[in-house]
Amino acid sequence: MTRPPREHPHHGGPLAAEIERVRNGSGRLVLLRGATGTGRTTALAAAVRAAAARGLRVLRARCSPEDTDVPLAAVRQLLSPDDEFPDLVPEGDARGTAARLWRTLRAYAAEAPLLVAVDDVHLADDPSRRWLLDAARRLDRLPLLLVATERSQYDIEPRPPGLAQSLAPSLVRTRTVAPLADEAAATLVREAFPAAGEAWTEACVRAGAGVPLLLHALLDDLGSTPRPEPDAPASDGAPALPGSCAALYPGSYPAAVSWWLENAGSATAEVARCLAALEEAWPPHSAPGDAATDAPPEPPHPAVRERPPTAGRSGAAARDPAGLLAEAAGADPARVAGWLAAMGRLGLLRTDTAGRPRYAHPLLRDAVLTGWPLRRRQAAHRAAAETMMRRGDRVEEIARHLLRVPAAGPPWALRVLRDAATVAVHDARPYDAVGYLRRALEEQLTGALRQRLLTQLGSLEYASADAPAAIARLAEAQHLPAGPRDRVRTAVALGAALAARGEIRTAMEVLRRAGGRLSDHPGLARTVRAASALVSDGDLASRQEVYRWLCETGERSPELVGTAGQALLVRYAATAALISAPEAMRRMRELLAQPTDPLAEPFLVGTAAAVAHWADELDEADRLVERGLAGQHPGLLHPMLAALLNTGSDIAAARGDHARLLAAGRSGPPGGARAVPTNQDAHVLMALVHTGRTDEARDFAGRFDLHSAPDGWELNRFLYARGVLRAATGDLAGAVHDFLECGRRQTAREVVSPVVTPWRSAVAACRLELGGGQEALDLATEEVRLARVWGTPRTVGRALSVLGTATGGRHGLELAEEAVDTLREVPGDALTELIPALLAQGRQLVAAGERGRGRARLREAAGLAERSGAVRWLGLASQALREGGARHPAAARTGSVALTDSEHRIATLAAEGRTNTEIADLLHLARRTVETHLTSTYRKLGIRRRTELPGRLERGAVRAPRP
């Protein structure tokens, strides 16, 4: 694509004063110095045009490396461009020839003022340089302006002295052609692409690096590159900036970078390319307009605790970039340090936040590397790794270079890669750890070590959401020689990966075969059976088979099932309504006190945490979850990890901590994708309902395809949660269907206790709203019977509340009173159960004519709902109070739900950063009114500063409907 030439913004008439001086009869040498590509030739051309416009005669010459062996080649270009004087070529009388040339030049100057323009004088042959220096000493008596351009750039190999070095300062004027400032470069970009956005323009500026040659070449490429398809990404009407020079057409930009490197010399080019190669191994650095280079944010592994930054975290490149680069390129460290500083001033390099010198843009780095052989890159990385190893740098910094070194690297490479993977795992970066371990597997390994690395790699690939690769690695590890404990770790990890994908039968078969090879290790065999029991929860038939064996064996010979197996039996008895909470906790504490194999301990601790949660021993359950997570190896996949996380969510739900559930819960699959629901999703759904966000809850529930979900306990939990949503939104028939389906599935699994999913009470409550009936009373009665078996106040009180409503009359009031009194005994807060129980009792009392007591219960329910952020219950309490004749129904006095509409509107504007005056003008209010409303808002929200508004308003973004 042909474009008009773009001028350097500083080239407008730079030598006007010198031209006028020549017209007045006095000459001078003017030296235009600058780095390669900064526009020296363009500046010289501008001077030529200006001189010609003022009537000066112009003589021009351009020096080149090809003429350095031809004596006086540059002067000959000036004075005999058409070979008018072939006899001027000296044969032996160099002094005489130079004198003849000088007389010729004086003759030209005598005819008219003269401009002598010499481009790239640093490339001139030595006789021409001496002749020009001699001429420069005599110019002050002639109407002759000598303008020469000279490359002035720091290189690794020192250059010869400049032309003016031996001249007195009075004889020469030096002008520096500076690199383009960012704003000047941005102006050029906007001239070429007026529709470009700010970020895209900035990216082009950085890719141009202040060098007009490079920027013009880039803009020419971008203007000639075919436009993307309509659905391809672009930037505000400009062509997308590619991530690789291979996408540029016709390739002017990489060609310009290559020419720039060639002019810098082989040693400088080597250092520049080594730097570009080493930068590939440094952590990603993003800037405006760049394509995303970072891996997706990774959630921290639950078993990892946050660690403080370690000393020297920035790495060797940040501490001594020149030394590392010099070793990799085989150059003088002092010259490399000078070059880095010079390139930083020029604009080609920019220092990142860790102190590393980087190329100004990834596209520039790619252009520098273009054409450099792969083996040279690998050699640079190997040299860097060896240097860093000698210095004792961080293993991860070394390992990043080893990733780019072929296998059979240094003898210490395997150790460094494994150590780097360990660091990455403990820093919750499984993606990085996967890369290190994949590279480690390319080294020569023994069978047992390879087996361990494959197990760890498969576990980390699973954590990095690459389940197919993970299963393949773990399956390979299964068939390699290893010790019995390593074989168990591999089998448990593979079983967990398969079970998470819904392949329960395959997972069970893997574990069965692993257990069959452990006849000489009964303790390890018990651990595998415990893993099988946990995995079997996802398949009804498998679960029945496993627990039948556990029950029969545990009754005859408890020692054969081990402590983990006995804990699973206690859990089974709890869900089957065969044991009370105190008895279950007694047995669990006895089991926890017994010595347990480290491989079996996660199953024991995780199971005990679940039972403690059901028993309302929430603090103890919390401690057990923490202990279980601390015992998890973040680099090994284990089925109990998900169980521990689920128990943690169950504890948060029992405490009514909706904010934590919503913060920890995933947002569901993107777009219109369908996914299998989890226990966490069930909690998120119910938290959305309880906080009054029913529209969000509907959208969230609609993202899951329950027809394709495996027949496991997590599906049953989600069915119950969806029933809660449907009941809250008036779809009672749909709610009954979900609750009954949940109950049917749970009963088939022999999970009949309401401690897990109180579906009978839920069905009874819906039936009562639909008109009552014997079925509601029967279900509520059965729920109370089963709840009393377990015997915790939460479970019993919840069931009694529904039974009281179903029973009605005086006995129903007594049951409702008993329910409330029982729920008040729950350790800690049981607001999720107490609020609806108070609401039900209040309604019953109002219906029985005891309006005063009834309204008191309803107001208490409203207050607790407001305190806990249970917006749905607050709305229902307000409605019940109105129906009960309350004059001021449930007016909230604190929290964001207590704000009036005007207060909320003003507080929102203030949270956005508007001043009181701006808010007053926007809402057409007096400034004093705004201040009064904000004072009231601060009191209700319990804050003192304006800066606290955003957090408090966001926490209570959904407010109760006003009566």
C-alpha cells in the first residue's frame, strides 16, 4: 500500500540559521548525529530542500560499507557524480589529488553558496574522512555549509571515533536527532489510522520504540494487511495488532528490525537476540493494548495457605540483568550494561516492575528473534540456567530457562524442575507446575521416579482443568513399577479423577484391582476400600454393594475395615436414622483418638467433619475441615478434598453465612452452556433465594441440565435447592415435584434422616399452602420421628415447626412453641431455621386470635432476617405483620435494607464519587438535604466515612420490598 512519506515531527527547518550564515559568506560543519533509524537521512533531506529553496547549490554523497576500500570514494561522489573527472582517482599522489579536489570544491563555492550533504559519514573511507576534516577547518572563509549525518549509538563492539572528535568545538555544530517522544509517535499513528483507539495507538507506539524507521514500517504493514473478517477482533476500526511478525504483510517491520540489528554489528545483534530469547522465560508482563499473555487466574488450592513473599523473588534477571545477559551471549558485562542503559534511553527497552529490561512490545521482541536459529535460543537459555545455578538463584527462575532447553540437559536439571514444581504447587499455580513436570519427564528417569512424577503431573493437570490428560497420565503411572504406597496414591488419584467425570464404575474397578494387589499390606488395602466407599456415593448400585460389605464386615471384624471404614459406617448410620448425634460423635471421637495410617487419615478426618456438622458441633467441624485440608497434598488428587470443601459449605449454610457461600460459589457455566450441578451450586442457589435475589436464582438454576446429571447425592441436593426456589416463587406444584424426587432418590440410597435433606417437611409445607391434607400431616409426623432419632435441636425444631402448622389448633400452637424453644438451643446462630419457625408461630398465633404475641414473634423474625440479610424472610415477615394488623410492619432500622429510596439514591451517587454539591444539582435538592440524608445513611449502615459506602451498599444490594 503506497502512502505519502511521514516526516519526523522535529525535521521542520532545523538548519535555517546555518543556511543564512552561508548566504552571508561564512560556512561551517554541521553534524547530524543519531541512532539507527531515528531519521538522520530524513533530517538531511529536509536540510537539502531548505537550502535549495534558498538558492544554494547542493552536492550530495551517501557513504556505504562497500566503498570503504575505495580511496576518496565519498568525495568523488560529491565532486564527480557522473565520472566527469576519472583522473581524480588517485594512483599514488594522494596529497596532490586531495588538493585538486579541494580546488574543485572552492571553484563550486565561488560560483554560488554551496551545501555539501554527506549521509552516513561514519561509513566513509578513511581518505574521504581525512579530506572532509581538512575541509571543515577551512569552511569559515567560504560560503559553504557541510552537513553530514553520523550514526551515534552505543554498541557492544566500540566504534571508531566520530568525525568531529579531532575538531575544535568552534568549527562544528552537532545536532542530535532524538528518538520520537511517545506523543509525537502517537500523532503519526493517528494520522495513519484516525479511527484507532487509545490502547491500540499506545501499543503501536511501544512497538515502534521511538524509532521512526520501525514505526513507519509497522504502520505500512498494518495498512497493507488484509482486514479481518467482520467477526474477527479489531480495535476501534483499526486492524488488530498481531502477536507475531508472521502475521504482518508484506513484512516491512521485521525487515526494518533486521536492518537495524545488522547496522548495530554482529556482537550487538547477538546480545539483542539473547535478551529477546531470555525474556521468553520471564514471567508475563502485560501493558495496554497487548494481547492477553497471562494464564487464567487460578483459584488457590484449598490445602495451600498464603505465604509471604520470599526474598529475591524478582530473580537473577532483575538483580543483575547485564551479568546474566553477558554470560548468555558471551559478551563483556560492562559493555552489555552500557548497551541496556542506552537502549532504555532510546526507547527500545523498558524496565518492568521487577527491574527487568524488556523490549518495549512483544511484537518488537518477536521481530528481533525472527530468523535466529532454535539451537542458538536453546544455547542462550542453557547458558543462562547454568549461570543462575552457579549463583544460587531461585529454582523457578532457573526452571523457566530449562523449559526451553532440550532433554538430557545439565545433570542438575531434573532436581531443579522438580523443586520448581513444588514451589509452584505451594504458591497455588498448578499451570506452572504442570509445565515443569512435563519437562522433567523428558529427562532420563527410573521407573519408580517416573511413576511418582506421572501421578503428581496427572493430579496437577486435573487441577488445571485438563481431565483427559490427567486420566491418561494416571493410567500410565498405574502400569509402572512402584512401591505399594505409591501404587495406592496413584489408584486413589485416578479413582477420584474418573469419579469426578461421572465414570463411577470405572473408578471402582481401578480401586478394586489396586486393592487386590495389596494382600500383603492390609492397612493399605483398607485405605483403598475407604476410597471406594467415598467414590461409590456417585452410583447407587456401587454404593449399595460397598456399604453392604462394610456393614457385614464391620459388624463381624471391625479391625478389617479400619478406622476410616468405621467412620464411614458411623456416617452411614447417621444418614439412615440408625444412630443419635451424641452417639455418633462419641464414636467419631474415639476413632479420631486411635492411631491411623497417614494415607487413611484424610478419609477419617473428612468423614468426622461431616458428622460433626450434622451434629451441630460446628466449631469442631470447622477444626476438622481445617485439619483435613492441611493434610491434603496440593500436588496429589484426592477424593476427600471435594468432600472437605463440601462440608465447609455445609457449615457456612448452617450458620446462615450467605455472603460466604455466594463469594465462594461459581457463577455457573458461561453463556448457554449446560453443566452438572454440585453441592456448592445447591448452596449458591439457596443463598440467592434467601437473600431475595430470585431472578438471579432462576437464571442460575436454568444453567444446569439435570437430565444428563449422574445419579448421585449432589443431584439430590440440587433438586432440593431448586424446590426451595420454586416454593419461594409461587410454583408450589413444581416445588413438590422436586422435593419428592429428591426424597425418592435419597430413600433409594438409604439416606432417610432429615439431617441431610429435610424433604418431607418441605413437601408438607407446600401441601399446606395448597390446601393441607392428611399427606402433609403424615409427612411432618414422620419427619419429627426421624429427627428425634438424630436428636439435634436444629433438626428437631425444624421438623416440629412444620408439624405444628400441619396439626393446627391448640396442640399445633404447643408444637410451634416447642419448635421455637428448641431452635433457640442450637449452638451459635440457627437463623435459617429459627426465622421461618418464628414466622410460622406468629401466623398461627395471629390466626388463633393472639395478635399481640403473634406480632411480637413476627417482629422478632423480621429483626433476625434483617440482621442476617435474609431478604426473603424479611419480606414475608412484613407481609404477615400487615395481614395481622400491624400499623408499622417490620420497618428495618439498620442495614442497607433500612434505607429509604431517597437515602439509597443519594448514597449510591456518593459511593460513585460525586460530591454533595454535584448530588444536589443532579437531584434538584438543597445541599443541606443531601447532607441530612447522608447522615441518616451513615447511622443506619454503621459507618463513619464516605469511603465505606461502596462496600456496605454492595453487601446489601438487594433491599426488602417496602410495605
